[in-house]
Amino acid sequence: MPATIPISFFFFFFQLSTGAGWDKVWRALTDEDGCPGDEGGCGSTVVATVFVVLYLVPTLLLLVKLYPAVVLEKYSKVYHVDDALT
């Protein structure tokens, strides 16, 4: 039986992509004391930092460049339509 990904997984990454709550995610990933069992800590500061940097930096840069590009493209289309009417 194939494993399914819960929908909350996608909401989590969407929220993280917008930059909201990344600090809570980082703190949860670096939590070395709140782990059940005798194996010690579950979190790793190095892995958490690498994950946050490698995920957030490209996605935030993409969003920062993509949204203005789409808005400017829409405005340019409206402006060209207005020029054609006059």
C-alpha cells in the first residue's frame, strides 16, 4: 500500500515558503531535549540550519522576484491595451 502525504505537509511548506514561522520550525528541529526514549536528542542544530538555509533562501528569493514580475507584466498588458484604445 503506497504511503500518502498528509495535506498538512503541503500547508507547512507553503507557510515556510512565505517566511512565516521559520523560527518555530528551526527551534523544533534543534530541540535536543524533548525526545522520547533513551537515544538522546532528536534534533540537530547543524541539520536544522542547513535545511532552513537551503529551503528558505531559494524560495524567498524566487518569491521576491516572481511576484513583482507578474504584477509588472499585468500592468504592462493593461497599459498597452489603453494605448491601443487612444
